[in-house]
Amino acid sequence: MVCRSIMLGCGSYLPAQAVTNQDLVARGIDTTDEWITQRTGIKQRHVAAEGEFTSDLATKAAQAALAHAGVSVDEVDLIVLATTTPDNIFPSTAARVQAKLGVTHGFAFDVQAVCSGFVFALATADNCIRLGQAKTALVIGAETLSHLLDWNDRTTCFLFGDGAGAVVLRAGEGKGDTSDQGILSTHLHTDGTQYENLYVDGGPGSTGTIGSMRMNGKEVFRYAVTHLAEVVDEALAANHLPPEAVDWLVPHQANRRIIDGIAKRLHLPPERVVITIEKHANTSAASIPLALSEAVSDGRIQRGQLLMLDTMGGGFTWGAALVRW
């Protein structure tokens, strides 16, 4: 028998305020609803309210996940929070979420891998569980990317939104093959030579300011199409599975055209791909758990089905996780 990290439940939270493409046009952004929709698939994004922080979004998503899993806060001994928009430079936003939840034991920390953050955090928590360092973990992706946007930059301002999603993991036993429930494998990569293709032009160690998001969209798209396909193949090969074994693709919600390309590689019809980008835009580390939570709550994803999670973000970072729900 082997130790597996089993997903007991998931949850999500979106800020109340929704900003549509038409709203951006009305603000004077040089774009159109048709242009944004055609190139990205995005129709709206959610924006955190004044005084609503990443830890607030993360806490609400975590509470929803715990309720769905039927797990009390007293059982949680690990919190891994993926975010690129922490409340403060330090302490970690995970520590703040721990306090807000009322968890008084175990350990909590942040992971920063931008849009790949949730898969990186999932891999980290999975390894902690496999090593016996934790039994029950909260893995959260939460972002308030609206704080990093230059709302006059038409190349980035319409792409991103705020939100949070979370899953509850618990140690369980498996046979050690692909029929096991839980996380089967995770695959992580970084290429630091691509640093300046997607970055924020500020920070405490450089400018002393927060800065704004900057992106070379064409290069990000080109890199994503190639490397997401490769990491999906890597995950399948590691588990000796054909593409047809995957029941659901739950991808990072960055661009509809990229998602369609990966689905085609897996020979998955559109009805077996979870897409939320139209309603949420790119919520970075929150996008995969938001999509997962929606598909679980509406009944599309069923227990025992095989999920492929794939993602790419600034750094460049990218990765995949193969999970049996």
C-alpha cells in the first residue's frame, strides 16, 4: 500500500463586483467586447471591493471547501496558499488565513509561482502528506490581481480578475496504481530565461513599489501552446496512460484558444473540458480550483473520474497534476 493525497472537497469564492467587457469600453479602454471575446473567450471578471484582501477571498474559499469536505478546522494541520498578491510582504497570507479560520496548530505558508501557483502548492502539500508531515491539508489559490493592473494598458487590463478556490486533501491508502483515488502525480517546471515576458515592474527589492503587470502576449501564447502540451504528455507517460483515459481537463483559465489546443491534443470533446474563463477571466493561482469547484458543484465531475490539471504562469512556470477525484 502507498500513501495518497485524497481530495475530500473543494470550494470557491468570487468578489461581488463583476466588470464586463462593456464596462471597460465605457471607462475609455481602447478595445471592444467582440475583440476581447474573440481573442480570449473572456466576457467579464470579478474585482475585489475596497478593503477586501487576498486573505479574505482565501478564507471564504477555504471555509466552503471545508464545509463541502465535512472537515472541521481542528483537523487541518497544513495550509499551503498560492498567491502572487499577498496581503503583506510578510508574514505569509497563509498565516493570516490560518488565524481567520481559527486553526491553532500545524503550519502554513505561501507559494509563489504566479498562474502555476495552485499546481505547485498542490504538489507541495501532496509531498508533505506522503512524507507524513501532515494528515489534512488546505490547498488554496487566491488572487486580487486588480491591484497589479494598469487599467490604461489595453494589453493586460482586460485579461485578469480576482477570486479564490481551495481543496481539502487528506492522507489515505492506495494500491500504488492509477486506479487509486487522489493525486497520482505532479509535474513542475520553470524557465527563468523567460522572466521578462510576463512580470510585474516593481517590488521591494528593486523599485520599492508594487508595480504593474507587463506581458509579451505573443511570446506567452507561443510558449504556452508548446510547453502545456509537453507537460500533459509527461503526466500521461509517467502513469502509462493514453490520452483517452482522461475524463476531464481542468486547465488554467488564461486563454480559450490555448485551452482548445490542449483539449484537442487529449482528444477530448468540448463537453469534457471545464471552462470558466468567460465568467472569471484569468484569476492566476485561483483559476484551476475555481473551475474545479464549479464542475464538482454542478455535478459534471463525479467520484472516480480522472482529471488532468495543467497550467502556465510567469517565470515562466508550468506544470500538470493527474488526479482521480
